[in-house]
Amino acid sequence: MPGTPHMTPEVAEDTASPNTVDQLLDALQHEVAVFARRAEQTRLGGLGPARNSMDRAAYLLLSRLDQAGPTGVKSLASGMGIDSSTVTRQVAPLVDSGLVDRAADPDDGRAVVLRLSARGSARLEEVRASRRKLITALTDGWTDEEREVFHGQLIRFNDAVARWQSTPGTPR
């Protein structure tokens, strides 16, 4: 039946409702681990010709530049919760392929400003459209409200992870 997930033993066992807080937390961490594995396996890379055609780092960098506009490396790194050297390393192939433009900062000639190029913007939209098709397929049968609730909870969860990661002295 369309929209019905294939029930694997892993899925079937996880549908039971936990009856204690510890059981709920165990079930939740398990589902997060399953989600992370499946997301990595499929790369949630979309459907159609653009499927899996852009890695996660490139997608997140291009998306951030699209949202923020021209941005310095330090600001981009800070906004993404990674260090400047990582941004520099990840953005280099995007500059080489013409998806990102690099220019001297008009306020500080020693600094660099990164901007999504017209080619990068078109490529990002192609990948977004492909991923939109996949998310549509994965949430087939969901109401718009269910999608909104899930989206809100993912934002809340990702924000909590980011806060936890940025707290000095947090055991890892």
C-alpha cells in the first residue's frame, strides 16, 4: 500500500509504547540512532537526477550562504557551529567549482567574504527540489499539521544538540 512503511523487525519492535521514563528515553535514543544511520545510508539525498549529487557539508554551506547572504568565514563558521579551518577546507571545492564566489572583505582587505554564485544558487535549488520530492514521499499520508509538528520538534532537538555541543565543560 502506498505510504505504508515496510515493517522490519526493528520497526515493529519500536512501535510499542514505553511505560516508564527510562524506557521512553531508551526508545527515543534508539530511534535517534536508527534515524542517523538511515539518514546516512540514504543520505536523504533526494529523488530524481539530483539524487545524492551534493554532500551534506556542501548542502549546508550553500544553504547557509543562501540564507545569510555574503558572509565572512568566521561568521559562517560560528553560525554553523564549526571552526573556521573546517569552513575554509569545505568551501574550497565549492569555490573551485564556481558555486561560491570569494572576494576580499571591503571593510578588511585581509578577510574574505563568501557569496553564493548564480550557479551555486541554481544548483542549490535543483538539490532542494530533489530533496523536497524525497521528503514528500517519506511523509506521504501525513497531514500538513503533522509535518509542521515534526519540523518544529526537529528544530527543537537540533537546537538542544547545538547548545549542548557549545557548552564548555560538557562531558562528551
